[in-house]
Amino acid sequence: PAAYIAKDGLKPFSFTGVLGATLLRPTITHTSPGGEATQVGPSNTPVPRLHVGGGVGIFGGSLSLDVPFGSSIDWGEDWAGRYEIKSSSLQVLELGANVAVRPLPVISLSGGIRLQSSTLGISRDIDVADPERETSVDITGSAAGIGAQASLLLRPIKPFTIGFSYRSRVTHNFEGVANFNDVPIELEDRAHDTNMTTTFVMPGRFAFGLAFDHGSGVASADLEYFAWSTTEQLVIDFEDEGMDDVVQDRQWKNTLALRLGYEHRLLADLLALRAGFAYDASPVPDQTVGPSSPDGPRITGAVGAGVRAPFGLLANVSASYTRITPREVIDEESLPGSYDGSFLALGLDVGFDF
């Protein structure tokens, strides 16, 4: 956000706006010890975004509407791990607002708030030792949270740009309902529809970036730190005290992500060609890899292009492929096997800059 007023030379007035979306096509595969594979996807998930900002003199501000976290998986009705998890989803929508100032030509600062709204869904079957019954539970909930963010942009000498960014953790206290389906009469006192609560903490994030502009192109590198260690357990607290709460160990760990990119400008800066690479460590430790957390380290390659048309109009396209490296299940209480996956991301945005 600090970059909205960090133009080359202060302008009396500047404004930038971008509207876009990314289409995600994820695929996750579970392979049993015997070699039988169960695959989820590919499915199409559009992720929208809107960013606007600008400045007057040394002061500025920005607004953004984005999806900082969106995850869903549906293993289907018949897969072997349906008694652990059948489907799960967590979607977070964020509205961010920032103010910015450029006290010196080489430095700009920003700070603001993040308002988040989220929904949660979990479904799994319940083993009641009756092949004629399909007993299951569907849990849904919603929550809202608020956090802070700040950024700093430095341009000590003309070819270099240095950036720092911070986002605080955001706590989501979900309230919702648990709906039990086709429960035997003898179990209804311990498994019936009731209200529930659970908590999820979006991690704090620190980022450092460095860019070098050699005239016809820009090389950049970012390092991001995510404080995922706030996710220690999944606890679903049922309102009815006679029902056993759900407690699942998570013990997620903090992670680092590395991102490298290069942009080459052509035709008097009217066309930009881009390529990138990223590595994201997984917050899920070996001990808790399973159907609800089938995550692994991610390696990404990306290409893209941008066009700057007359009157400040902009258009950008991108494509990236991410490989989720295989993870073996070592928890003896979880479904044995391994998980791996991939996802394709196709992006398009349009906007203006003046």
C-alpha cells in the first residue's frame, strides 16, 4: 500500500485501480499403501480482487477487496477416509483500507485495517457399524475478524527499491450449527443437532522485498514469514454438554516463502513480459498430515504479460503451475498412504494508472 504514492517524482494527483480475478484449478490425490489412488478435482474456483489507491501530494490512501485465504476439498461419498473427513472448506473475504504518507522522496509509509468475513464447512461420516445407515454430520459456521497492516517502501538510490510489509493475525470465532443425519435412536442422546463454536486464527505475516531496475527490466525477490504456529488444534465445541467435543491435533509450524521474479519491458514500456518462481514451505508437520490437511511444500513457476495502452489503461494476464510435493501419513490413527497434488492458476486484470 505504501507504493501508491511512491511514483517517480511527486505528482499533484495520482490514481491507480485494478479489477481482476484468478481461476484456480486444484487437484489433490491420495494414494493408498496398495497403490489405489483417489483424486479430488480438477475443479474451477474463481478468486476476485479489487485494488484502488492514489495520492495528493505527499498523502495518499488505498482500498482493497481480496480473498487472502480460500481452501476447500471434497473427497466424495465413498472414499475410504470419509470417517475422518469427507469435505471441508474455509473461505475468507477481506476489505482493507490504508492511509499513506511520503515524508521524504526516498521513503513512504502506510498503515491501515483489515476487515474479514469468513465461512466454514466440515462434513464427515460417522461409523455406527450398520451398513444400512449413512450416518453423517455437517458443520457450518460464520465469523468476522479485524486486523492491522503496515508497510514501508524505501528507494535509497534510483535502481533499488526495498519494501517491508506486516499483517497482524486475525482471530475468527465461528458460530454455527452441527446437523446430524440418520442417527440411530440409541445414539441420539450423544449425536443430535446442536449449535457449535470453533476458532481459527489467520496467521501474522512479515514480508521483505528487494527490486533492481536496470532500465529495460526489473528483477525482484521477496521473502515472506507466516506465523502458522497459532494453529495448534481444531476444537469444535458443541453447545450440548452431553455431547463429546471434537478435538483434532494440528501443531502447525511457522513457514518461510521465497518468490523470485523478472519483468522485461519492450516497445517504450508499452509491453512487459514476466516470469517468476516461488517456493512455499508447508505449515503441516509430518505428524498431522491427513485427509483434512493434505498439504505439502509447494513449488511454483509462472509467466505473464502486461500492456500499457493510451490514457493510462492497463491489462495483465498470467499463468502459473504449482506442484504440491508428496507427503506420507505417519499418524497411525489416520488413513494410511500419501498425498500430493497441483494447481493451475490463470489470472486476468484490467485497470488504469495516471
